[in-house]
Amino acid sequence: MIAVARISLAATLLCAVVLSGCGKSGDTAAPKGQVVAQLGAEVVTTQELENELRLDNIPADKQKDPEILKRVLSDLVTRKYLARQALDSKLDREPGVLLDVLRSRDIVLANATISRSVAGKVSATSKTDIDKYIANNPAKFANRRLMTVEQIAFPIGANAQSVIEAMRDVKSLDEIDQKLTALNIQHSRSMGTLNSADLPESLFNQMQLKRPDDVFFLRAGPNGVFVVIKSEDIRPLSGEAADNFARQALRTDLFKSEIGMASVAANLEAKYQDEYAKLMSPQGQSTGATQK
């Protein structure tokens, strides 16, 4: 029997790829001494380069590495060059491109709003809050478990739900392997490790009631993963490591909470039109969820 659950192993954050400016080149002069490259009338500043390093998650101790700087700066200059060509060709006036630019702008601004709100609340997090979180989540701390699993992973596509349903009554990874092969779905089989600190509490509790060879399904990033637990070892998390993990978990929870509250406020303010009014009504949403 397969137990089905969803798992997110990372914080859910808003992100964006921003197209270079839609204004005229050279409208704003860069501060003197902060120009690292020039393309015609347009410049690349140290602030832009530092921002690229940040977005690429380059550690501080690697940000002066010549090879890394060369790669990042080359990518930045290439993007600006292509963006300028797009503007010269008036591609920014094409409806599809304009919609993408506006969408990117909205995502960046939404991310900035959420981040500012969360940052204020995170800074107010006390040691008492951290200790309370640790006490309320023993599976992530005092009773943390590292589970050795055998797993079969496959990329999640539009047919993911039908694949999961097809595996509903399978009894082993061997059967899953055979069915995925018969369905011509690319997959891989390997050994791996699950950390109870990364699992939703409901899924972890379900796993603790497992029988030998029970198969569980979870989602990890772009992949669906069928797992069988082979062994587990209690590895408590304590001290500074526990505090840091709790602080990050609280930050993640705050992000989810802020996004949830924003969604409620937005839908209360929005006035949906025509058939969308019915679709987005509480009754419409409930019906849609039932059918799905």
C-alpha cells in the first residue's frame, strides 16, 4: 500500500527573473568610480555585479575569485547587450513581451513586500520563541531521525497524478520499477537518506506506524519519489545547530503565513467579473476542489 504525501524540502519563496530596464539607455549616470563595464551609452556598476553574486548565491569568500567574477560579469554584460537589442527592435512593445516584463516587475515587488514584513518579524524573534518551537517539534530536534531508504525517483510532469494512481496498490519497489518501465517513464533507483526534520509532521508520524516494506510517495522539488525505509537512527539536534534550524524554520513559517494573509486580503478586495466571479466564489472553489 502506498502512502501519498507532499513534501517541500526548502522554503517557499517568491522568485523572479528580471528583464533589464525598459527606459532609455543612459538616463541615470552611475556613481563615479563604480563603473565596471560600459556598453555604448549604458554602464554596468559594482552594485549590479554585487547583486548578481548575491542572486547566484556566491559565498562571500568566493566573490573575489577571478573565475567566478569573470563568469558572472560576462553573463551580466551579455544579458544587458541582448536587452538593449530587444529595446532597439522595440520588442518591449510586443504584447507578449510586455506582459512578461510586467509580471516580472510584480513578482519582484511582491517579493520585496513579503521580505520586508518577514524581516521585521524575524528580528523580533526571541530565544523564548526558538525554545518553544524546538519543544513543540520533537521530530525535528530531540527525536530527530535519519532514515536510510531505497528510492525510485521520476520527473514530475503533467501526468504525475495518473502515475501515482497507477501505483496505488503496488506492494514493492520492484513492481513500481516494472510499471514505470512499462509506461516508458524515465526513472532511477538508488539508496538515499531522509531527515525527519525535513518532513511534515503528519508524514513522519505515518512513517513511524509503517510495516516492513511499506512504500511511501513524496514530492521533492521537480521529482516524485517512491521510498521504502530500510533503517533509521535517532540523531538529536541540539545547541546552536538546533537554534539556527529553528530560526530558519520560523522564518519559513512566517513567509507562508504572510503569503497566506496577503492572498486572503487580495481575494477580499478583488472584484471578479462574469464567469470568474462564480469560479472564484467560495462555492465555486469548493466545487472545483471536489472535482479535481
